[in-house]
Amino acid sequence: MNIFTKIIASELQLPQQGVENTLKLLEDGCTIPFISRYRKERTGGLDEVQIAKISDMNERLKEIQKRKETIVKTITEQGRMTNELQQRIDETWSATVLEDIYLPYKPKRRTRAAVAREQGLEPLATLLMMQREQQPRKAAERFVRGDVKDIDAALQGAKDIIAEQVSEDEGSRQQVRQQFRRDAVIRSKVVSKKKETDEAAKYSDYFDFSEPLRRCSSHRLLAMRRGEAEGILRVTITTDDEQCISRLCRHYVHGNGPCQRLVAEAVEDGYKRLLCPSIETEFAASSKERADDEAIKVFTENLRQLLLSPPLGQKRVMGIDPGFRTGCKVVCLDAQGNLLYHEAIFPHPPVNHTMQARMHLQKMISDYNIEAIAIGNGTASRETKEFVADSVSSLQPSPKLFVVSEDGASIYSASKLAREEFPDEDVTVRGAVSIGRRLMDPLAELVKIDAKSIGVGQYQHDVDQTKLKHSLDQTVELCVNSVGIDLNTASQQLLTYVSGLGPTLAKNIVDYRRENGAFDSREKLKKVPRLGPSAYEQCAGFLRIRDGKNPLDNTAVHPESYAVVEHMAKDCGCSVAELISDKTKRESIDIKRYVGGEIGLPTLNDIMQELEKPGRDPRQQIEEFEFDPRVKEVDDLVEGMILPGIVTNITNFGAFVDIGVHQDGLVHISQLANKYVKDPNDVVHLHQHVQVKVLAIDRRRNRISLTMKF
């Protein structure tokens, strides 16, 4: 069992055997969705979150291993490697401790201490550190030569060497770190010349702000750092310098003679000039990293909820991108999301062709058998919904109305993908199509848009972009594979996220489908160019075929397990199709009889669940929603009003709720429930329909405070 397995199992508190097998599967190229769904026997039933943590930690340990190799090579080339030092490096898996070990050997620019060493002053520094010399100035006389002009210069050079030694000592650094962990304070102050500017107003809470660093929440730290990046705030992290210096002096200074005073001066200089700035930079980076991780966690959870939003399903849908002056762009889509027709109507001011718009709308609904209408939630959304509701009220049957988030629709409509899909249409038509398709299947449509543009994160442009992309891509992949994809209708973009595929194989599948018609079995995937046995193994269980030759192709049962299902059916004296449709036959099966080889009870239990509900969609059912007709603008709000709303974004400090006034209100975490709430996700979820009460309205800053406690 390798060292990585032991470290990961210990830190994540997971069984070593499960971790080791997971690492082997990852090394073999298996994806996280595949491992969590189809290799439960080998992992001990680890879920996708645990497997993702194992994967991330494994990559981090690999990076540390590479760093170790660089450090060992550098120290060895200097001729300073010892057995003890090699052992310490080998046994260290903390990046911080590793860098502390390396610091004295790390090539650096020409420091004051380096200059002093070149002048031959290191023996004098050693003499001072021994603290036995009663007349250090007299001892320094013999070092006055060459570039060392006098005794003071000699003593200063020796102190520079001591200061650097103190700043690079592991014990010193750990001492100061402990002080920072316990007592560090983060402070922000406004840059005086920026205080009265418009762009500074949004940072007014941080014009003169301080808080213990360990208590500073992710969103406050990221807000301060953004203000600092924009030149509006100055941000510092400080601790009690006198206490730090006192503790260091107790360690290095022994007594109160002339040598001790010189060493004390060197220790203070080493702390103020070198050690404190270094640890402050370290804590600035580590606190930013923690804030990034927390913000990314919130972003990915919101994205997961959004991608798994309830779909309307394959219905004939009308998509409307609302607007006033430019009119409402209307598109009609068939049940597969194909564009059938589009036109613009102008029911609102300043054009006011209301009657004509109503007639055209009713005709489109009739001509294309529209079953549901999706209206974007941007400008003129409320007015458009009221107009459409009035226009369809007399129709039988009347299409259902839904308001759909427009976030990212403009990004898609101007993208290369949208141009390829609709080369003859302008961006307004493409945007309306995206709105309509989002109602039918949010997951299938949203994968076409850069996740950062979907509007469910806070400070997404301020966090580590590599980490953010990794987490968002991983989230999309997990969502796509947890739902399962229709092989014959999925877009290339959607197929890209299926386990084992990627852009090239996704394109090859679409090309093959276009040239050869719909797939009638999973087996035919093997005919797709470059889709080999490994890719087939990874992707097959996540791709569904409706009305195919084999009913198991429309389930999450993996082809490698078809034989065991066929064995069950044979033992029941029926076909696989009959086994799926007959609950009595399924209940008569003793699954323990089929345990063997790579198939254990976890897989058999999954198979039985799939046979019970083949091709089931794990997402919930979509619900209709109505805003309060009394409020359309912020000026219509009155404190104390109780209103219906939709949760549009969740942060670690609360939830934003759309109440229909073109400005989301904030339910602070303290106002989410009549109890202590640690995580807003424990109380609310994205797109949840909630009742809120208006607490306060700040019209100057355009902020609405809401509560769910009443």
C-alpha cells in the first residue's frame, strides 16, 4: 500500500482498501461518475464526492512530490544534502513545512545578509549568537577590512546575518504562524482620494473595517480583496508585533549583556523586515485560498442545483425574449427543441401594437400546437407575462406559462456554437430559442454556456480561475451522468460531458448519428470512429436509447451486467421486458443468488432499482409560479409586505430572492429560519418558491432586505 493511500485515507477518514482501489481505477483512466456508479464493490461504496476528494488530494500530493524532487536536486547540487535532511524531506507532506525546510537553501537575490557573508562577517555573527563575548565591539575590530569600513558596519553586517537566520528558522516561523493563527486581524481602509467616487460607494462597509482573520467570512474577504485590486481599499493583516518579538527574544536572547542586546536588535529587525512580511504574505495567500475554496463550493452547489432544475420535458414550447422598445422576440419549438418559426411582436410601449400582438400570439399557439410558454426574466418580463396570460386565457387548452432565467442566454446567442446551430438567425432569435429550451431541459441547454456566465456565483472573477474551472467542469460532468443522456437526441455539447467521451468522441457520435440514423442499441456505439473498448466501458451505462432493441439500453444497467439480468429473467421464466414490467416477478428474485465475480450486492441492488423504474429522471417536477400583482417596481414595496419569491442565488451569507421588481432582495442567513442556520443550503435551494417579508428598502444603494422569519 503506497504512502499516498495512507495519507489520503487518514486525512479523509476513509478505509485504506477503498482509497487504494479508487486510486488504481483513476490511474487506469476511469472517471469519477463511472467509479461511483459501477465500481461500488471495489471502492466500498464511496460516493462521487468522496472519490472527487480522493482524486484532488492525489493530484495535490503528486505536486508536492514533484516539488520535493526539485528541492532535493537543488540542495544536492549545492553539496549541502545530508542523510538527516533527506529523511526530513522524504517524511514531509505539508507544503508549508517543506518550504520552511528548503528556505535556508533556496537560491535568492543578493540580500543584505549575503553581502555580509561575502565580506567575511559570518564568524562574527556566530560569535554574537553564542552570547559569551563581553566586548563585542572589540571583537568586531578584526573584521574591519576591505568593504567593512568600521566597527559599526561590521556589527551591522553580523546582525543582518542573524536577522536572516532568525527569519529562515523553522521554529521562528512556526512561532509567528501560531501568533497569526490566534490573533491576526485583517484591516481595510479606503484610499482617501477615492472615498467620494461612485465606484467606491459599494465598498463603504469596508472604508474603516477590522476583524479577526479567523472569523472573516469568505464573502467579506473577497470583497476587500476586490476593493484592493480596484485601488479603492488598502488591506493589511497584522498581529501583535511586540508580543511576537518578545517571544522570539525569549528563544534567542539569553541574558542582558552587550552581545545579547545586539542579538535582540537583530531579532527585532529580522522579525519586522523579513519574518513578519513573509508570514503576512503567507496568511494573505492562505486566507484568500480558503475564501476561494468556500466561494467555489457555494458556486458549484448552486450550479448543481441549477443544472438539476426540474425539466418540462419534450413538449412543444414557445420561447419569448421580452422587451419594450425592441419588442418581444417569439420562437416556436417542436418537442425536440428544433426551431419551427419566429417573429417579433410589440405589445408594450412605445409601439403599443397590443391587439396585433395578441392575434399573432394566438395564431402561433394554434398553428404550432404550443403546450407551454417560456418567458425570459429580464426587462419587461412581468409586463410580458401579464400580456401573454391575458392573451391565452380564452384558449382551450391554455398553454402553461413559466418564467425562465435569462442568465447567460446572451452569451450563448453570440457564441460560435449558436452561430453554427442557427447561421441564418440573429442573436435575438438564438436567445429566445435558448429560453424555450431551458424550460424543456435546463441541463441540456445550460451545458452550452460557460458556467461562470450563468449567474449563480459570487466573486467568480476574483477566485482562482483554474480551481473554479476544475470544480465547475466536475460538477457539470457529475450532473450530466447522474441524469443520463438520450443518445439519439443529445447535442454534441451534452455528450462531451458524458463519462469517457470528451469533445472528439462526442462529435464523432453526432456525425455517425447524422450519417447512419438513430442508434437502436448501445452495441452500435462500438462502430463510432475512435470509440474503443475503454471509452465504451466508461460511457455506455450513462447513455439511454428509447424504444431500442434491448429494453436494458434505456436503463442505467451497464452492458457488463446484462448477462445477470438475462439470467434473472430466465430463472423467472420470462423475457427481460416482462421482468421489467412485472413487479411480482421482480419481487420473487433473491438477489443473493446472483452474487459472483465482479458483481456484488451493491450492483445487484442498483440493478433492481433500475428495473423498477427504467430510464427514470432523478429531477423533480416543474412547478408554475406567480409574483404578487401589487408590486412591479422597487417603489411599490412597503416594509412589512409578505410576498412570493423565487430563490435566484445562494451564498454563504444568505439567499437572493426575486420578488418581481427587477432587483433581487437578500434574505440574510440570520433571517432564513427561526433557528440557527450554519449553511443556507440546509434551508433553501435554487429556484425554490418561498414566502418572504420586506424588512427594509435602501433605495440609494438599490438594496432590499427580506426575511423568512414571520
